[in-house]
Amino acid sequence: MNNFKLKKHHVREASFIENREKEKKNNIEVGVEGGVLVPKDFENSKYMAVQLKLNLGSPEERFYLTLDTLSTFEIERTGKNIEIKEDDVKTLCFPVALTELRKTVKKVTEAYGMPALELPPFEEETIEE
């Protein structure tokens, strides 16, 4: 079995539009897409990544934010046969990447001079107590 440890989370691309002339809406649509970047050669690479793309609102609305983030995980190996299972990535890496994305949304909205936007936890996120 492999364990995955978050090594780095960063924003690859961000876009922000606030058109104050448009009417404010109470509900903002949130969309998240994700993908996994797995090394081809497990013997020489010990990292994998989760890329997430977030859309808040739309260009036609008052508020529109897009973020493209990359969370890099170190593969902590046990044993000689290295195999990354999709279920392991879903249960161990995606929740961590989504948590980091929520933190990033809060920081980015603050940086753009808005009140910090705190998204509720995503369904796929596991919250540790």
C-alpha cells in the first residue's frame, strides 16, 4: 500500500471579474473539475498531482472567479511493487486537494479586496476531527 503526503499546493492560474454595475445575486454557482497526474515511471518519480479547476459564478454575472490549482503529493512507498489505485487517490488525495482549494478561495477573495469567501466543505471532502 502507498500513502500520499501533501508536499505543495499552488495556484497555476486565477481570473477574477467583479462588475459592480450588475445586480448582486444571493446564490453563486460553484463548479469544480479535477484530474490526477500520475508518474509513468514509479521507480524514478515519487510524486503525483491533483489538478483542480474551480469556477464561481459566470462571466455574465456580477462576480466571476476561476482558479486552476495543483496539489503535489509525495508517494510514501511500502514494498517494491508500486501501484497507484484510483480508489486510493480518490479517498486519500482528492479530499486533501479540495480542502486546500477551499482555503485558497478564502485567501484569493481577500487578496482581491472582497470579504473572505468561505465555501462549505465539498461532498467528497473528509473532515478530520
